[in-house]
Amino acid sequence: MIDVTVLGTAALMPIPERALSSALLRCSGRSILFDCGEGTQTAARRAGVSLMKTDVIAITHYHGDHIFGIPGLLQTMSVMGRTDRLYITGPGNIARELAPILRLAGPLAYEISLFTLPDSGMRLSELIPGWREGARLTPFKTDHRVASRGYSFTLSRAGKFLPERALELHVPQNQWKLLQGGEAVTVGDRTVEPAEVLGPPRKGLKVSFTGDTAYCAGLVEGARDADLLISDATYGDDAQAQAAADYGHMTFSLAARAAREANVRELWLTHFSQMMEDPEVYLPAARGIFPNTLCAHDGMGVTLRFEE
Ligand SMILES: [Zn+2]
Ligand SMILES: [Zn+2]
């Protein structure tokens, strides 16, 4: 099960009803914050979610509207007594890019680890004990004016447990749970691997988050078959397609095209220009291309569950 909450849906500058870019993903008591624009903390309060246990902040790029909420959040975590290490990842030279932000936050009561996520992604349990075995964070290429990346969070799902196989292999029943949890067990002088007692892997869950990007192949590949894509949609009107491309953004229609080509299940548009008073006005154009499109708003959330 994955809970996703969009915290901020504004681009460039905050307006009363929209904080700047940020979304929180929670899974089995652990969490990842994607971007942390100004207003993220108050947006989380309004949405009724806590950021205090965030394990990882995944930054899409170092433009202010995606990172100016970080120093304040780091301070609040310290004041609230956090002692767990916080991991922060982003594109390019993260240590150099975040140095001024970390200096602003001042001394903190916990450690921060900056890390570069490999292109092939990483099992979160490798980084932080307690994350589910099948949870993985993978970056994908986006096309903005500076070094940038989007992220996909995937939760794989093992095959169905086959008790008849466990019985054939003489695995005692009190060890079945270990195999179901992905651990090998020893029976006599033989090791039984989980794959020996599980059916074929079942469909998992995938959530993709773009940050700022023009329409590009990296986005389509990165978001391939996602259950939910949260995407840059800075401009509503198709007439602004050239401006969108010039500034490394998308119109609603371009985001819908990317969603259709990536074969995602649902698309949420975000990062709305402050010029757009009511994003819903432009929604029909996007739905003409990809019907399962919604305009995100601050605090909008969903729970994604495994299919039975
Ligand atoms: Zn932005
Ligand atoms: Zn940007």
C-alpha cells in the first residue's frame, strides 16, 4: 500500500491556495518527500500529514521553487527532536548545490547524508533498514534548463505462497513466514530459497513524479506503466506550447500525451503557473488526449493498493 499526498501545486511563486512544489509518499510507516518548495510545512499541516519521519528528500532540480522549503523543514525536524539520519538526493553535484541551503539550516540534532542515486535506482532497504524489501527509488531523465531528474517509486510484489511446495520441501510451518517475507531458510543441510515456494511475481505498484520538465523520451520511459504520474503542467493553453518547451515545461496537452505514451493508469497535473486562476478550465483538452487526468490541488491524496 502506498499513500501519496500532493502538498504544493504552484510554480515559481506561492499563492494563497497553492504552496510550491512538493509531494509526500508514505509506505509502511516510512516516507519520501519529493521536492520541498516554500510553504511545504504549512501545506503538510493543512493536509494532516507529518513530515517529521521523512527518511529521504528526493530533489528534482535546484530551482528555488523546489528547494526553498528545505532549511525551514530541517530546523523544524531538529526542534521536534529528530535523531534519525536524513537522506537527501538530487541530480549533479548535490554537495555543492545544497551547501548554501544546509548552511542556512544551521546546526542540527541529527545527521544528514547527501547521496547520488545510481541511474539503475536503489532498494531503499539498502539505505535505510525498515523499508520494505520490494521498495525501490529510481531516477529518470527529464529535460529542464538545468540538471534535472524525475523519480519513480516502485513496490514490487512477490508471487503467491504455495504451501504444497513448502510441504514437499519439508519446510516446518513456523518458517513459512520467513519465506513469504523473502528470506531463505535452512532445512536439514539444504537451503530453500523463496522462489522455490512462490508463484510468479504479481503486479506491484509504481508512482512517478516529474519535477519540471519539457515533454521528452526520458519522461515517457521513466513513467512507463505507472499507476500514478504526477507531472509538470505549468501552462494550460495549447497556444503556450512553444513557451513551455523554451522554458523546459509542459502544457496540459503535452503532459497528457506523455501519460498516454507511457501507458500510465492515472495522471495528476501540477506546478501550475500563477497566471492560471482555474486550472480546471484547461482540463478537457488534456482529457481529450488522456481521459484519466486530474488537476492536483494542495492536500490531494490517494491510497494505492495491490490488485487482488
Ligand atoms: Zn519549478
Ligand atoms: Zn525549474
